[in-house]
Amino acid sequence: MARELQVEALTRRYGMLTALDDLSFSANAGEVIGFLGPNGAGKTTTMRVVFGLTSLESGLVRWRGNPVGAPERRRFGYMPEERGLYPGMRIGDQLVYMGRLHGMSRFDAHRATRKWLERLGLVDRMGDKVEALSHGNQQRVQLAAAVMHEPELLFLDEPLAGLDPTGIDDISEILIERARAGCCVIFSSHQLDQVEDLCESVIIIDHGRLVVAGHVDDLATSGARRLVVRVEADRSGDWARDVKGVTVSEVTGGAVRLILDEETDTDDVLQAARRAGRVTEFVMRRRRMSEVFREALQ
């Protein structure tokens, strides 16, 4: 798999605040990649650097081995978290304009506009102004603007935020399609269950530094063993809190998620659970992305 995007030792300061602190990572073509981190971690600043919207104290961004400049950025797509659309402009005119900025001919921009608005269920709203759309439909138009020129790199900042399940499914399907077509798709999100379902790899940053990067499956199967136990008479998980070699990770709907020390015998855990009541669930589980995230930031 080609390392299409290489971010090398990015440093960006705003006065006394260091937004990016020698940040380096790489991303493959043909993958959907989750770009994760707490608020203020530097995710949006990184995206703005890639698109030339923020200067650097030091560092370099490469695309296919070459430093990124204006010609490369015309082949990129960007969907910002904040509205990147003109609210009083008609949707069709706006998308044609965006396509022209990426070097498309007027004919190709019109054709791509209709294609993507049909795909996203908005072709009948082509003559409406953006401000007349719901939040979810504005998200759809922003996605159309980001993909209509068939970019080689697609960077999206919280594209699934505030969407209903249908909107999430529609946008997720398009991101997967773009990756399968050879695009490098990177998106940020705080919705870690969706990241786990959608992404092949993740990059986690904190305080402007890389803390974890890897394939979702590799991260899910690494680390300490996870055990989920449900005891009919104890929905709080109190029975597990004094079991030696066991840490209660979370309790959801009466299911207790446990992290086991290396030497912990699961038979001992089962006996402790049985003393508390009837055991209705007892199963080993993969590490979830929420756990990967929390543990990376410890």
C-alpha cells in the first residue's frame, strides 16, 4: 500500500500555545482513516496546514513524495466542520463554482453537480439557497463540494456530526466508495463507534503530538484481555470491584466490561460473578475504539 500522504515534523504555535508539536504521520491510499483526538488536540490545525490555510514554524507535508503546493491541493477535497458554503447562493451555482475552482470545465462542473445532487437526494433543491436547507442537507451539499472533482485526497472535519442514521449511512457509503476508488480518505470524529465501524486505520493525536497510529483490527486485539459479564441480580457491577486482577472499565445496561491482568484466571472471575447472582453473559471481547482512545490519552 502506497504511503500517499506524509506529514513530517509539523510545528505550529499561536503565541504561548503550541497547536502542533513536531507532529508526524503517514496515510495510505485506498483506506478510510479516522483522525482522532480530544478537543484542542490539533486536528483542525493539521487539516488547515495540509490545505495551505495555516503557516508553520517548521515541518513539511508531502503528497506522493513531493512537497504539497497549489497544484497538489487542486486535486484534494476538504469538508470543514464549520460551514464552508455561501448561505445566500443557490446550491447548483455554488457547486459549479466550487468545481471550477478545482480546474473543472464548466460542462464537467455542471455534470458533476447534477450527478452528486442526484446521488445525495437533493437534485430537486438545486435552485434553492443553502440557507433554506436543514443541517443534514447542508452536510450533504458540503460533501458534494468536496468530492465532485474526484479528489485524490479527501479530508473531512466531523462530517457525521448532527446527522440522523440515514444521513450517516449515506455519507459513510460514499467515503467507502471513494477509498475503494483509490482515494486517501481521512476524517475526524468524536463518534468512536462509527469510526470503529467505518475505518480501516486510525491516527490519534493529543496536544499536537502523535500518540497512536495503526489498523483498527490490530489495535482492537492488542493490549489487556477484555471480558464482558452480566449478572442478573447486580446491574451496577459492584460484584467485580473487589475481584483481584480485574479493573471495571464500564457498566452499560447491566453488562460489566472488565480489563483483566495478565495473570488473572477467568474461572476466578466466573466464580465471583456466580456468588453475586445468575450469570447471563460471560464472553471475551475485542478492545473497543473508545478504550483505545482513552488508554492512548492516559
